[in-house]
Amino acid sequence: IARNLGDCIHLADNGTNASQVLGNWLTDCLGDGLAIEGASFTTVGGLTDGTQPNNFYNNGGAAVRVGSGVGNRIRGNGMGGNAFEIAHGAAVPAPGIAPNDALDADSGGNLQQNSPVFLRAITSPTAWLGVATLHSTPNTLFLIDYYGGSCGADGRGEPAYYLGSANFTTNATGFADVTNFNTVHVTQTHLMATATDPAGNTSQLSACRAFGEPENLIFDDGFESGFVDGWSGWARPQFP
């Protein structure tokens, strides 16, 4: 599906709930690759090589934009060259990136689920390690999907290859150490991840983290917080 004057695919309202968008190439559309406006419980991609993941490339808007609706799972897809990759927000004005917020108390598309924050990414010929945190709803089990890829102009990841998944539970203050080690060879330059809550709300992609870059102590907001909206009322967790 390519070169549409608007979105490649547009799910317009709750009459399109529980749709499955699987195994497509959605490229070079002037709007979003997939726009979700009011639809909920959409399955966008999956983890079966060759059949389920979608590829979203070179669209004028987001690869996947969740303007409204909840429980939209976005997993395993390839994305690159779009104005944004996964965006929570309206099309007009441009969706931008919804910032992480304290205890993930906001609402909107996919409840504007917070994304992980990477402190460091390390790779070797046989394995990779990502040191990251998630601050979200307290005492909740989250599924973290990790990807290798490149870094977009917005500083967010452009996933090219699915690297693995793991479950982590936030503590009573909403924090989880989502550090993960995996024996998979990585050829991409950057590490990135999404978080999906038990109801299926997938976050935007995390900020990209270059493999081998020194540990990140000052984040995008200029504080030692990891919240890009400038809120910095918590101390950096300590790792072994």
C-alpha cells in the first residue's frame, strides 16, 4: 500500500475495533502509514518472521499514529524514514512525541503509555545488553520489546530488527529496572524498545541509544530524570 495522498491505512472509529494489520508494506504515503482514530484493540504486526510484521517506510506522517483508542498492540514491525515512528496524538497539528509523565497518569491514544529510558547499550559478537528503566503505573506487569535499528531525526528509534522481549513489574513507586541481556548478534547501530501494558497499550518507541556510547546520566530534558517533559522529581535507580 503506497503513495496515497493521505494515510496508507486509516481506522476511523470504534466500528473498526479489533482489526488486525499484519504483513503489509506501507510506504511513501503523504499521511501516516497507519492512523488509528477511535479504534481500540488493534493488532499491528507480530513476531512471526515473514508473515506478521509490517514495514512502514518513508511516510509523511507517523509510521503508526494512535490519535485515540486504547489497547492497540504494536509489535515486531520495521520502521524508518517516517516523520515519526510511533506517535500518540492528533494528526493536526503534527502529532509529535507525547512525553513521559510521572506515574503515567495521562490519557489519550493508548493512554499515552510511557516508554522505557535507556542508560546504556552494549554489544559483542555474540550478545547485547541494554540498561534501561521504565516509570509507569505502579505494581503493573509490562512487556518490553527490544529492537536494533537506527536513530531518527526526532531522536527516537527506527526499528529494523526485533531482538527479543521480557516481562518486568513496576514497584509501588512505579519504577522497573528493565535491563536485559540476550545472546543475539546485533548488526544495527542503536538499541530501542517499547513497553506494552496488560491491556495492550503499546508505548511510543524509546529514544535511541547507540551501542557502546557511555552511560547516559543527563537525559533529553537536561535533568537526571529521563523524562523529556522536564519533570525531574526522582532519583536515578542504582544498578549492580
